[in-house]
Amino acid sequence: MSASWLIRRILLIAYTLLVVSLLVFGITQVLPADAAVMLLGENATPAALAAVRAKLGLGDPAWLQYWHWLAALLRGDFGMSMRTGQPVGPTMLVALSRSLLLAALALALMLVFAVPLGLAAALRRGKPIDLAAGIVSYLGVSLPEFVTATLLLLLLADRLHWLPATGYVPLTDNPVDGLRHLGLPVLTVSLVLIAHVSRMVRSETIDVLHSDYIRAARLKGLSPRRVLFGHAVRNALLPVITIVALDVGYLLGGIIVVEEIFAIPGIGRQLIVAIESRDLPAIQAGALIMAATYAIANFLADIAYALLDKRIRYD
Amino acid sequence: MTDVVFRLLRTPQGAMGLVILVLIAAICAIGPDIAPVDPEKIDFLGRFRVPGAAHPFGADQLGRDVLSRLLAGARTTVPMAVAATLLGTLSGAVIGTVSAYLGGRWDEAIMRTIDAVMAIPGLLMALLVVNTLGKGSLNATLAIAVAFAPGMARVTRSVSLAARRQDYVSAAIARGEGGAWIVFREMLPNVVAPVVIETTIRVAFAVALFATLSFLGLGAQPPASDWGLMVAEARPFLHQAPWMLVAPGAAIALTAIGFNLLGDGLRDALNPRDER
Amino acid sequence: MIPILDIDGYTLEYRTRAGAVRVLDEVSLQIAPGQVLGLVGESGSGKSSLAWAVMRHLPGNAQELSGAIRLDGEDLRSMGARQLEAVRGRRIGMVFQDPATSLNPTLSLGRQVAEVLARHRGMSAAAAWQAGIEALRHVDLRDPAALMRRYPHEVSGGEKQRVIIATAFACRPELIIFDEPTTALDVITGARILELFRRLREETGVAGLYISHDLALVSRVAERVAVIRRGQVVEQADARRIFRAPTHDYTRALVQAVPRPERRLVTDGPGGPTVLAARGLGVAYGRARLFGGKPVMGARGVDLELRRGEILGVVGESGSGKSTLARAFSGLARFTGAVVFEGRALASPRQMDRAYRRAVQIVFQHPDASLNPRHRVGALLARPLRLYGGAMAELPRLLEQVRLPPDYARRYPHQLSGGEKQRVAIARAFAAKPALVICDEITAPLDVSVQAAVVELLLELRRRHGTAYLFITHDLSLVRQIAHRIAVMRRGELVDLLSVDALGSEAVHPYTRELIAASPTPVG
Amino acid sequence: MIHLHPTRRGVLAAGAAATMLPWAARAQTAAPKRGGTLRISVDQAVGVLNPLLTRVNPEYLVAELLYSGLTRLAPDMSAEPDLAQSWAGNAELTEWIFKLRPGVTFHDGSACTAKDVVASFTAILDPKTASPGRNNVGPVAQVTAVDDTTVRFTLKAAFADLPVTLAYTNAKIVPAALVASGLERLSRSAVGTGPFKLVSYEPDRQVVVARNDAFYDPARPYVDRVEVVVYPDATAEASALISGDTDLMSAAAASEFARLSSSDGVTALRVPSGQFLNINMGCDKKPFSDVRLRQALALTVDREAMVGFVAQGYGTPGNDTPINPAYRFYEALPLRPAQIAQAKTLLAQAGFPDGIDLTLVASDTPATRTQLGIAVREMAKPAGFRIDVQTMPHATYLDQVWKKGSFYVGFYNMQATADAIFSLLYTSDAAWNETRWNFPEFDRLVDEARVTTDEAKRRTLYGQAQTLMHDQVPSVIPVFFDLLAAQRSYVQGYKLHPRGAVFRLDWVWLGTGAPKRS
């Protein structure tokens, strides 16, 4: 990992954000109806609309609005929400921190289940456990999250009363209650991830188990256990890092639905509300922060990969 | 072509996937005609009717026959998902192939931009597009296509680059073949297989994504009998009439599984060197 | 005396969808203590299956029908998994074909050496590490302590193979199985590995089973040689004798096929006008990137020329730039300097017109890659005819010319054997009626007997059409049989360009001399 | 000058003291217990904190906790004292005097006087503020302070309902100093005179308020703290109440009501309301300018069935007027039955013997708009109506269709008075003249009723107005919704208010069995 690689990688993130900012700004410009209409709702009179539009700066030409927005952005100012009148940046970042907590827990849960499941399926290829894992993962990737979320809610909250149905309690308020409230959303999100990643682990493991060096390790007289855990698992899991980083994109998307259902005030729900209410600064900030999260996650994955896999050298 | 089907049938996943999809295709073709009742006919007394002789899959909140809606809805649900995927694939494939063909700085610039676009989660992209264009199946199709295109561009580019590096392409260049021949006759036939496989699997995602858009109120609009919309409409009545959700949910899952299986089967069947 | 390894009437089949395939048929072999047995066969002969059978590492569809495999009198076949673990690596060591894939890329070399010692000799981790350093030192690796901490991708192929050998010898086994240990290595590196093996053998007196497709090489390392064909051992004899007096027809054909520098296959001299020349040719590789990136040199300052009907051999290790040269000549790489064709100096691939493309044809190393898998043979051959003019009616003749039946035109490449595929590639090159054919390692993936036939075919085509060849290879013995002149490349530069007769003289570059010394020539 | 207290019984009296309110006395069977935390769930974000700008029920709820108005709306839709202790109008009903409660302070400790009332109403009436209250507080021309505790409202026209319309959700009193500085502060913090003070505000998650010890009524509020939590998913929200995570849900979806009713420890709440869905037709343009076409459509609708389809049975049939039994001046006309044959005839007479193709626009919020569209489409089919239902996002609907379109689904909360709903939607000068019906006779009836104080006479006038609407059908009003909610059984003193936008949580207390919440 050379300094020039790092610089290039950071430039790429900047480029990503520039493209995303242009794209999102462009889309927000052509969204039908504007924030003034949504703000005033059924009480909008032309005079009131004009007043609000002037206050929100919606009258300026698009390029000027973009420039003002970008300039403010570089100063760390994302603007004010048209809906609530609160500064968008802090709101979105707080929301992001909640989504990231949800995502991190889901990833952790995914690793706990997906890896053993994938390994077991690979080792017992064609056996009942492999088939069962296959069916589960087909279902996992096929069912939309809102269906899995509903089924889980029905089972774990309504029938068994194991987990609270909805709501969000900050961990700082009450860690136990906070975690319990995250239970259902984390399960929902991780289910899809488990389905996807366990398949990847399975196929990677099968590939690795067929490799020459695993054969060589076996022929050195190492026990099957040692071959598996000393040689195979590590190599099978390395490519999964990249997959997981790419899944962050899915994760952030899937979180949108899950946050809506389980009332997690994360960035996904902020975005839905922002889009519905045409809260342009919030849409722009939210999308940009999501894209930045994705880009940074991939950057970190690259670094992690390089640290764990000695073959990779970035220069 | 026939030998591909033959080989496909010999892989267990391919055979199963094909059977499921042929069934679904048949429903798409004749579903509306064999629907026992008008799928939009409302029936005040029949609301939330439990599955039984009159309604094999029960009735919904307006007393409409779930089975009939399911049969009629196949014609919009599945072709829409396929169309969205094809559209996304096609545009992605064009971008990817062009990028791979141009190479050099152009390739770099295109791919970096594609990477940047991919940083916006697919669902968010779809949400933005649908809100811009207005709701409805057609716009949802476009939105999903837009959400799929960058990923497909990436896949196509990488297989195109792999194909471009093959010696048969070198041989063609050394022979003095024109660009069109190289792209269409040498590269494309070898690029198609992986792209087809990827496309097949993405149809499954598209079905789920459509349903999610419908859940968020942005996909197909009532009174359409689109499966995703049926699931979305059934969700509030889950405690009251679970069959409303079970039938279309199972149909979506089955379709998605069918396409997934077919994709996995094709992966094996479309490998020309794997002749055993 | 009990043989170390005693294979007795061993028969093995693989169950496939098409039915049972017999891989080994009543094979009986003995290796006495301290003896090395060479097992020679072409691809598909069953030689590797035999090694897996000895290691008790057979695929799931294998079925052992009869016979016994005894190690020092103990029947390996009746051993349980636990017992076998104690045999593998401890009593039988194994060295594999490709050192690049046989070492776990994510573990340090030291760990991979030390784990065997810890496993079989019950050493503590620290002691195993120390013993590992000693083991590496013993195989002539420099600074073994530092090497232990490095990863496979950080060392050369030769070093990797030495590490594997050190691992195989670490537990002082009774038997070592070598499965083509030098095939994936450069000639010079391979020769040094063989030397190492010879030395270790002398020191430890270990018995060995040496598997190879290369009869010449085997005859230099083994006392006895067994020739295996389609699962049957057709001849087994003393290494010297098998070369001088092969008894079986197949053995005889194999011996015949081994290239011998002293047996020239081309007798006429080069003549006629210059077909193609390179003037200060250089090629740079590199990827254009949005943010940074710099080019790498593939070849530089190469001057050479080819006359009509001349065979110019180009030798050098992998990465020496010999294939780069081929890519420049066939317009696949941008170059500096000039390619001179029919008196015109061409400065870039763009200037290579149709006449040039027709005159200069290339055949690639792997026919699997160079024949588009989605086109039928007929379509593949028809293309140059369409491009450069020629009647479709020529198709059967083109196939017949490379000794393939005309109905092959309807087949897809994957329905052909490796040798047949390479013939199709050659036929395609000759469909253009070229003045020069660039052969880029075209015999490397082929079995010896097939290789000989392909070379013979090339020479016949040359006789018929007066074609010149730029013959790129790592096989010095082969090139000495057919080339008029030899170009030696090293690190992108042409270090020697001399007549084949001058190879033995004192005036050659030291590197060339090293190459000659490393080339395996059969004993006898 | 007469004193007016417009209750259903039409008692003419000065406003009673707050502690003697009839409803409050009725609701309490045991002595209220003080203390505890009430957790109430709402289904939408509390996006707007500024009480002059609130637009949706959760925002009204929070505004009500933090602010007071001059009057507040009792469950029987009468005005009861809030900051104003008593009021009186002049004989012509063009001028009203409100006497303020003395010694009231804002949350920041400053005194609340007539000056603040004047400033608040000036802001509400200023178009630049864009307060929804501007159209709804009545025909107020000017507000002046007579002295520190007396405010005079001068009206543009005679108006009998002013004390009720002043209880409008946006008519809250804020400090004059904040009005002068531009009201910006009120979008982040709250300075009111309400029963609770703002503790924390997070628009999309939770709003927490704590007891205001300086509230003008020393007895109320009963609970120490209220947490308003935002649960946008109806199923999850109901599950949270059932599991005891919340104490009260402000509104329950019809699809969850049966489940809530049958759950242990949960009391489901239901009250008939004037909330309705309608199909608006542009009466100013073809084809809906033809009354026969409108009548034909009205005749296709099976109203009893519609209650089932759209309200899941939790509602009452509508008779094409916005007034139902929940209003004081309801006129019981015979319910219009579905008569397809007659509808066909009318349609033919209107010039469409072969049927007619129409596009009915429905916004996506709430989803019942679309349900209504689909049901009407099917019901009208046999009569020759071929209706295409087009759903669109609410923002787009507001921007492009609402008040402009000629065939779309409307949705309205109950208003406090008949006049409010008529002059909001159906008179020629209506704030939201959706149908452009512009019927002079109707305008005259409504105007006359507005200045009439005689109860019986008003009833006659409003009855005539309803009959007129029923015959003319400017919009098809097929169904009224019951308001649905649910609470844990230990919650005491909560009564579901038919207006929908009124909650009165200061009357709520926690009985035995309530969980301890910290």
C-alpha cells in the first residue's frame, strides 16, 4: 500500500462524491412538485407559495443553486431541512450512526451464521445440509425484505413475545432495551445477507478445497481439521471481504425498507421522508452521505484485504 | 440452442428451474383466460373469504378472488421484471462493451463514473427515479433498469475484457479483421453466456425489487393484480387474512427461485468446454 | 530384500456417466531402497493416478478393482484415515508439478515448512521453526531465516520448489514421489532443481518415484524407467538400456520423438530475399489510468531479419521478451523502432496492411485459447480464405494438408484433442499462404509424440511452400534440431543472434552457455 | 350584547370555570392519580414544531401539549375556555370580546397577555406566515388588545361560530417577542403556555415533553411526562401497543382494529366522526357541469357496501353531503340507494348512451383514496362508467390535480362546525373550492345560517343546504369514517375526539397496572 495508491484512492472517493452530487442534484431539480407545495400542503395560496419559495431559494437558476450548495458543502454545511427547519447535516449524520449500528450488527450476525453455514454446505456438498442451506438461501434472496420483516414480526414479536415489535431506543439511553429493539431489524437485514454470503462462502470453499495447495497440505499428513481451519477457511473467507463491501450498497438500500417498518430513525427512513416531502436539502445530503458510506466501506475493504492477504499489494 | 437446453436439462438445478419457469410462462400466456372469475370483480359479502371451494386461495379485502388475481397478475409481474432486467442488462452491456472496447483512459473514466453511480444504493436510485417520473409499472420498470445498468456494465466489461485478452481475439487482430467482426463475431458470442447467466439471476432480484417498490407505494398501482402489489396490499391484513399474502408471496418466491435455479443451471450448461 | 514400494497387479477405474474408465490396468512396479524409478507417460496415461493411488488420495468416483500397494511391506490400502495421516508427509514425501499453486498463498513459507515438523516429529512451534530454517538451508536457499517469514508470492518459482522439496525431505521419508517437478519451471531453474534432487538423494539414500512426460529427463535422474501407456506398463528397464534398446513399439516411438540436437531435421540452408526485419524494435507495456500509472518495458532495441524459408529459433526464459517480439510482429502490440516488410519500414501496427497481415501469420501456444470455442473448424478456416481471397473449396485440402479428415470441418474445437486443435491452428495460418509463420511456443502444451508430429508437419509445409518460421520456444534441444539461426533473449534484450553451428563455440554469451548446459539431453 | 356559549343545548351563558367543565366532570369516575410517563404512538413524523404551521395530526398533538389557544374544542364540538376565561359577541355578531385568564406565563417565565394574543393572530392572518389557520379561524378582520387581559376581534362579516373556530388547531398563542423576531426559533424549540414543556424533539423518532408546573390549572396535567413516539408502520405500531411497549396509539388502522380489540389489556377506542372520502367533480366544465351525469354516478354507489370496502365496516354511509350525525346540524335525509337502471337512464340523458370514459385521480395518502376509486370503478361499471383509476404521489397530486382536476378523490377531517366544512369546500368563496360548484342558492343558505343565532332557524337553513347538495351532487360522498384508536386498559381519562385533530392529553392519567417508565 503505497502513499500514491492511497492518494489515488482518496481522489477516487472525491470523484465518486462529485458524480453523485451532480446526479442527485440533477434528479432533485426535475422532481415534480416542490418543497413549498409540500410544506404548505392544502393551505397553499399562490402568495404563500411564492413567499416560501423565495425563502428557500428555489427561484435561482439550477447551476447557481448547485454552486451555492456545493460551496456550503465544502464548508461542512448541508443546509437546512425544508420540512423541519433543522440543519440537515447533523440530522443525517445522527441518522447515519443509527443505520451503521444496525448495519454493523447485521454484518456481525451474518458472519456468525453465514460462515459456518457456507462451510458446512461446502464440506457436505450434495448432502441434506447443503440442500437445506441452498433452499434457505434461495428463499432469503428471493423474498422481499418487507415480507421477511412482517413474518419475523408476526413470529418473534406477536406470537413468541421475544422481541419488541418496533421502535428505536438509543443504546445510550438503555443498552439492553436498545439492543432488544434492534433485534428484529437486524435479523431481517442479516437474513438476506446470510443467504447471499453463505452461498459465496460455499462456492469459495469448494474452490479452495479443490486447489493444489489444499491437496498438498493433506498430502503432508495434516489432519482434516487442521487442513480446513489452518489452510482453507482463511483463503475462502478473503474474497468474502470484497463481497461484503459490495453488499454494503445492498445493505444501505435494504435498510430503507427495514427502517420504515421498524421505525428506526436511520438514514434510510430520513431519505424516504425527505423524498416524500420533497425536502431537497435532505435528499441531497442523505444520498451523498449514503454514497460516501459505500465508497468508504469499499476503501476500508480494500485495505483490510491487503492487510489480510499478503499477495495484494497496492502501488 | 437445442443442445444448450439438453445440457440444461441434465443439470438438476437447470431442469428444476426450467420446469418452474415453463409453468410460470404458461400462466403468463393463458393465466387471464383460465381465471375462474373476473380478477377485478369486487364482492361485498365475499370480503376476506377463507380459502375454500368458491375461492381456492381465498378472497381479499374487496372480495376479489385471489387465485384469479394471481393468474391475471402473472402477465404483468413476470414480463415486467424480465423487461426491466433486459433493459438494464442491455444498456449496461452496451456501456460495458463500449468501455472495454475503447480501453485506456476512456475505459478508466467510464468505469470510475459507473463505480460512482453504483455508490447510490439500487433501491434509493429506483426511489428517486420513480418519484421523478411518476409512479406506475412502466416507470418502475425504468427505475429498476436504471438501478441495474451500472452493475451490468461492470459485469459485461469484465467479461468483455477477459474475452478481449483471449488469443482468438489476438488472432483475429493479427489477421487484420475489422472492429465490427471482432466485437460481434469473436467477442460477443463468448460474452453472451456470462451475461445471460447474470441476467437470469437478476430477474429474481427484479421481481423482489418490484414488490418492494409496490410496498413503498411506488410500483404498480391498484387495481392492478401485480404480485408485488398484492403482497403489499395484503400486508396490513396479515392477522386477519394471511392467505392474501401467502399466495402472491409464494408465487414471487417460486419465480425468483426458478430464475435462480435456471441461472445456476445455465452456468454449467453454457460452458462449451465442459463436455462430459 | 523388501522393496520400499511394491505395487502389485493394481487396477483402478473411474466411474463416469459414460461408464467405467480403466485408468490403471494390472500395474506392477517395485522400488528398492535407495532406488529411483522413473515413470514416463503422456497425458492421460494414468501416471498421475498411480501417484494418487500410492498417496491414498483418490477422487470419490475411483474404484480399486485389484492389487496391492505396499510401503515397506505394509499394505497401504488397508490403512485407516489416521494411519494414513501418519504415513503422508512422514514416510512418503511428495513434490508437485507447479510450485506456484502448491503453496498456500496466504501463509508464510516458514509456517508451511514448520507445520509438517510439528505434526510428524512432535516438535514445539519454536523448535519446528528452527528445524525449518535448517531444512531450508539444506536445500541451498540463501538467508533461510528471513525466507521463513516471507510469503509464496514474494519468492521465485525455483525458490518455491526448493521450499517444497525441503518440506518433503524434512521428516526424512522412506519414499519421495516427484510429479513433474520441473515442468512449470524455466530450463535453467529446472536443471538446478534436478541437481539439488541428485545431491539430496545421495545424502539421504531415499527411494523415489519420478513421474514425467520427458523421457530424456527421466533417463538422467532414474536408475530404472517404466513406460506407461493407457494404464498399462508397457516396458520397464534400466535407464540406459531403454534409450539404446527399447523393446516395445511405443517406447521406440517415444525415444524417436525426443529431440536431439545432433540429429538435424533441416538440411537446406536459408536462402532468398529478406522476408521481414526488425530495426531497433521496442515494446512498452502499461495501462493508462486516470490517476497515475507508468509503463513497463517488454522488449527493447531488437534487430533481426528473416529470409525466405529461414527458421529462426528464439529462446529465453519466460518474461525474457520472446513472446513480446511475436506480438509486435503480428501487430498486436504498439512498438517503437520499425518492422521492415518488402522494403517498407512500418512504424506502427496501423501501417500493417492486408498484404502484410496475409504474409505474416501467427500460431499461438494454446489452441484452446486461440480457436474461438463458439466457431466450428470450418468457419475458423474459412475466415482467412474470405479475408485474403481463396476458394471455399480449398477447405478439405487445408485440413488434409495438416492430416485431419475433411469431416472435421463440422466439429467444434472442444471436440478435438490438443494435437488436433494445434493442427487446425496451423491450417488456419497456412490458409493465408503466408511468407512467415510465427510459432509462439506451439509445441509446449503437447505430448512428446504429438510434438514431434507437429514439428514434422511444420517442416513439410515449409518444404512445400517455402515458408519462413519465427520459432519461439524454451526447448533448446528442439530448436537446435530445426533452426538455422538462434536468437537468445534475456530481460527484453537480444543477447545472442548466431548460427546454430556456432552455439558450441567460445564466442557465445555466458547466458547462452548456461542455457545449453541446462537443456536435458538423453543419456546414451 | 348577548353572551354566547354555543353548546348543543344552546345554553346562553358565560364560559364556566375550567374546573367545572361538564365533560371533565363526567369522565372522572375515580380521582385522577398524578405522575408517571405516558407513551403515545403516532403514525407520522412530527415534522413541524411551530404551532402556527402544523399540518398533520401528530403535529397537532404535540402543539396541543406545548401551547394553548383562546378556546379549545370539547368532544361535543363546543368551545370551552382555554386561555380565554369567557367571551361575548355583540348583537350583530361582528365584534367579539375575549377575557383572558390572568397570571398565565409562557414556559420561559414571561407573562402571557393580550399583546401576545394580538401578535399571534396577526401572524396567523399574515399570508407570509402561510399558516393553515388563516382560512380557518373565521372571518377575522382585526384583533386588538383592549387591556392586558381583554382582546377584541373585529370581523369582516357576522359570524356566530367564532369561539369554536378560534379553537382551530393552528390558533395557538405564542410570545409576541418571538413573532417580532420571525418565528424561526419555534421550529426547534417551544415557548408556549401549554400543560407540558418540551424536553427533546427529534422529528422522526420521538418528542418528549414534561409537566409544566406553572400551567394555569394547578390540577393538570396528571402525568409527569409524555413521550410521543413515531411508528410509521401500522402493523408494527399495533404490535407495540399489544406488547405493552406503548400506552396509547393516537390512531389505529382499520386492518388492525379487530386484533387490537381482542388483545388482553388493550381497550380499542372507536368514535363516529365526520371524516369522509369524496369524489370531486369539476362542476364548471363538461362533462360534470351536467347535473344528470353527477346524479348518475351517485346512483351507482352502494353506500352500505362502501363502508365495508373502504372503512372495513368502521364507518357510516354518506349521503353526498359532508354533514353526518356527528355534526350538530345534521339533516336526516333518506339514504340514496344504488339504482343502476336509473343511473343508466340519466347517463343517456346526459348524452352518454354508450357509456363514458373517465380517469379518476387518487393521491396515495391515505391508501383508502385508491380503495374508494377501485370500488367506485367496479360499482359504476354496470351503469356504463368506464373509470380508470390513476394513483399519484401526494406531492404531485397537490401540485397538479388538487383544486384543478375535474375528477379526483378528496379526503377531509371532520370540522368543528357545519359552517366550517361548507365554507371550506363548497361555497363559491370556499378556501378550497374543489368542485367549482358555485351555487348561489347554497351560498345564500350558508351565509344566512352564519349570522343566525336562533338554533331552530339555523337547523332549518343547514337542512335546506344539505338537501340542495344531496340533489345537486357536487361531489359523491359515499362514506364517513369512524375514528379508531386503542389504549392500554390502565390509561384513564382519554376520550377519542371525533374531530381527529384534538387529543386533550392533559386530562389523561395512569391507573393501576401501568408500567413504570423512566
